[in-house]
Amino acid sequence: MTIEDSEEKKNDQIVELGSDMTKSAKGNIYTLTIIGQVEGHQVLPETAKTTKYEHVLPLLAGIEESDEIDGLLLLLNTVGGDIEAGLAIAEMIAGMKKPTVSLVLGGGHSIGIPLAVCTKKSFITPTASMTVHPVRMTGLVVGAPQTFRYFQRIQEQIADFVTANSAITKEQFERYMMATGEMATDVGTILYGKEAVSSGLIDRLGGLNDALNALHRMIDRHKRRESKNN
């Protein structure tokens, strides 16, 4: 493969997947973006910006197995989306051995919250926001007690995942989720940068440089542990 072919492939990857590979003396970092809506089993309109889970899942498996990639930087600006697809991506990242860092830019709403906390270290910019709200469903819904219980169980799964991967308590997270009077004609809570950190939902307030520095430190520690084991 020529240099021109390699550059063309890299540019195509950025356009198609919103991802990029950066190589430096400090380590090789794969940057992946979660933008717009997380698309699940239903195809969204072409006018909507989406992150397709069927693209992301095999990509994550490849990152974990690759000898050329030392760490993952996850950039988030998402309104949320499909619950199962979002949780699937979050579970895969949480199960990775390699160093992972997330940075919430703009917004990390709804199912974007598990995606923001699934990395080993999470950051949020001061102006970014995160909306915590109950599970919602569009389309035909059967008005039966089983439906209500199903919603409850999904909310419990989300709360369990978030609290297992962050410092927020389950009681506090559920209080944010079910708050009234915080949002007009809606239930839930909007947390901005400092509030997300003080609540324990996100680890640190910071920008791109802070996230990269943390990831480089994690990569260095990971490499030293690997060398000792070998």
C-alpha cells in the first residue's frame, strides 16, 4: 500500500466512522466519536446524524485485539438513541483491557450517559451537558402492567451500569432520573460540566488536552505492567 493509498483510507475512515488513528512516541491512540443518535435496529432518516452500532461493535473488537493500538479516546456529542445499541457499545468498552478515556463535548444525553462512564476515566467540558431521564419508547405501546415492569427493569439495568462505572450512588442517579420541576414538560435532570463531576457521574472537568494526558499516563502504566508480566 502506497502513502497515498494509506492517507485515502484514513480520510475515508474519518468520513465514514468519525474515527482516526494517531501515532506518536507516547503511544498509538484510536479516536472514536459517538455523535447524533445511536442507531439501533431501526434505520433512522438520512437527514439525521447517527452512530451505527453495527459499525462500532466490530471496530471495538479490532481495537482491543490490535497490537498497533495502545488506547482508545471516546469523544461524545450525542442526544442518545437506541437503548440496547447504546448499552451494547458501553458494555464492550467497559470490558476492554486497554486504556480508555471518554470526553463529553456538547452533550452526552440519555443513553449517552452509560457511554460516557464506560471508560476507565471520564472527562466533561465545562459547557457540556448530560440529561438524565426515565426510559422512553416511541410507537405502539401495550397498556399493560407488564409493559410498566419492562420499563422498570430497563431503568434498573441502566442505573446499575452507570453506578458500577462511576462514583454516583444509585439513589442519587434515580433521583436525577425521576426529578420533576427541573425540565419543562418533562421528567429528569440536566447536569452541566461541574454538576456532573460533583455528583460523581463524571470523573473530571477538562478538555481534550486533559483527556489525552490522562490517556497517555494510563498507556504508560499499562505498558510497564505488560513488560513486567512478560
